[in-house]
Amino acid sequence: MARRARSEMIEETRGKLVAAAREAFGRLGYADTSMDDLTATAGLTRGALYHHFGDKKGLLRAVVSAMDAEIDERLNAASATPDHWAGFVGRCRLYLETALEPDIQRIVLKDAPTFLGSDYLETSRHACHISLTARLAVMMADGVVHGGDAETLAHMINGALVDAALWIAEADDPAPRLARAIANLDLLLSGLRASGQS
Amino acid sequence: MARRARSEMIEETRGKLVAAAREAFGRLGYADTSMDDLTATAGLTRGALYHHFGDKKGLLRAVVSAMDAEIDERLNAASATPDHWAGFVGRCRLYLETALEPDIQRIVLKDAPTFLGSDYLETSRHACHISLTARLAVMMADGVVHGGDAETLAHMINGALVDAALWIAEADDPAPRLARAIANLDLLLSGLRASGQS
DNA sequence: CAATTAACATACGGGACGTATGCAAACTGG
DNA sequence: CCAGTTTGCATACGTCCCGTATGTTAATTG
């Protein structure tokens, strides 16, 4: 009889909780999600939750970390091109589109900054952010973009994309706003490029 | 004996509640602020609150509207110069500095998007945002910045500034990060300028 | 001056979080 | 193979907080 290993069952429990949390947080928001309901949905009780994650915020941390890593992986996979600049611009566009997904908007872009202090985001810094910074640094070293500060620019670009994504998703029909955003993104980024043509 | 007018006392009550809310929301955050404590601090009870503002979110709406209007006024006052481009850049810098204040970060930049749906921000759209959009539109009409979409760009620029401000305020010593942000802001905005010099 | 309305206080119910406690299954060492 | 211990998870409890329903007093209106 398949007597499963203990560690395996633990991982399953944690996975069920994180999955249920991602769904509930994404749909209702962190604040309006009841831990009683959430754990019941996962076939468990609050006991399991507080044992594994300490408190409600601990669960949010786990969800955010997972989502952030997942997004970063997607972006890195898609922006691995020999042309640094093209890869960079492509990455920004893809991030813009990725950030349109409701779960991501609700959990990563809104709830995470609000409920996890900047202290958390500071230490377990967004993987996406690190990747973007590194990419910018490489381009500066290669002279593709002229002098500037990679870390600072990464924050600004990220903010621009986030705000644009939230605005796009507000609309009943997001398509036109997305098109406008992509066009203006190129305009904005062109200022960073060292030598001329867009 | 100074028998005060009724409308005057009402305004005083509302003012006391909004003031107490601004302080408490700014210090503890919206989620961790108890309405019992808040109203007691204002020398009132929850009865007054629910009578005037409907619910907790109603009070947050009032606080955010007031803060937003106040910020917009500050920015408009400081960026009223004959040189459109200089006024625009100056406004962005001032916004960056203004957005460093803890109350504003906590209430306007974090809690407002999280707890007031985008529906609210949509209708009672940030005064700041409207002003910035208008300013961009004027510059485009005058050919100071080349073609692009004022509304879209306003969102992107705003997002860049907000994200930068949050990042700056995270640091133990914000000064160096602020300096870096201002320098890179010029770099980023230069891409918008129609003809040449920064 | 009576009637009504509005500003606020008080009282109540429901729900959510975190902790303390309990239990049973799995790991440990001899 | 077995006693002791650890640990994953459930149950039970106390506390806090929000929103509503109800009451009271003072101002306004005709």
C-alpha cells in the first residue's frame, strides 16, 4: 500500500494552501479573504495554515514569492535574444502584457506592497526587478544605453509599466489602451538609447 | 453666548474625523486602524463616522480626495512658469519629493489603490493625474514634445515617479537615492523632447 | 410653538484572526 | 520490534472590529 513519505505529504499540504490562497487572494483580494473559507476550500483547517505559515501574511508572502519567480521565469525565457536592446524592449512589452492578468494585478501589484511592508520586498526583492536591473547594467556596459543608473532606471521603468498595466486593465475594452501604451513605451524608452534610431 | 450654526458644527465634526483618520491611516495604515480608537481620538463615537461617511472606506475616500487635491495644488503652484518644458520637469521633480512623505506613501500610493477599487480612482480621478495629462497635451500641441499620447504618457511618468519615491523612502538615508532618481529622471524624460538639448 | 428632521451616542450581532490545547501518525534509537 | 519523542494538523477559545439598528437630544421649519 502506497505509504507516502512524510515530507511529500507536507509539500502537498503547503501546495494546496498556496494554490487556494492564490485563487482566493486573486479573486477577493487579501483583505476580504477569510482564512476559514480558504482552508476549507483546500480541504484543511486553519490549524494547518498557522502551523506552516505562521499567520495570514506568511501565506501571502509565499504566494507572492511564487508568482514573482514565475513571472521572472517567463520574462527571461522570452527575452533571451542576442540583440540586447531588442530583448530589453521585448521584455518590457511582455511585462506590460503579463501585468494585465487580474491575479497579478491584485496580489503582486496591489496587495503585496500594502500588506507586506517594504521591508519584505526589500529583502526578498522582486526577481523581476533584479533581472531588469542586470539587463540594464549590461546594456550600459556595452554602450547601448548611455550613462545612467541601472537600479534607479529599473525602478522607474517598472513603475511606468505597472501603472500603465493597471490603467489598461481598468477599461472595458483594454485593447486600444494596450496599443497606445506599447507605442508610448517605445517613445519613452528611446530616450535611453545611446545612438539614435528607435 | 456664541450659539454656533449647525452647518458649522457639522463641518467641524467632519474635519475632526478626517484629520484623525489622516493621522491614523498614515501611521498605522488603513487596515490596522480601528474605528473605535480613531473616533475616540477625535472625541466622538462610531455613530458620527457612519452617519457622515457611510463606512470605513467612505472615510478613506474623503481623506484621499483631500490629500490628492492638496498635492495637486502644491504642484500647480510650483510649476507655473512660462517655459513649458522647465515647468513640466520641475513638476515631476517636485512630485518625486512630495511623494516621499510617509502619509502620502501609505495612504495615497498604497492603501488607496488597494482598498478603493479602480472604480473610485476612475471616477474621482487623481487631480494630479489630470493636471499632468493636460500639461503634456499642451506641450504636444506646441510641439515641445513630439507625438505621443498625453494620457498614456501621464500614467507612465506618474508610475515611474511613484515607484521611484517608494524605493527612495525605503532607504535609511534617502538622500543619495533621491539624487540618483532626479538625474535619471532627466535622462528618461529627455526621450520625450522634440528637438534636442536636454 | 408644535412637528419634524438631522446629528450623534449606545447597544447588538456576526465574523475573522491568532493562540492554546489536544491527538494521532511518523520518526528516532536501542 | 518497541517505547519515547517530535511534528503535522484539528479543535476550542478569547478578543477585536465592523456595520446596523435603535434611541436621544438639539436645531430647523411652517
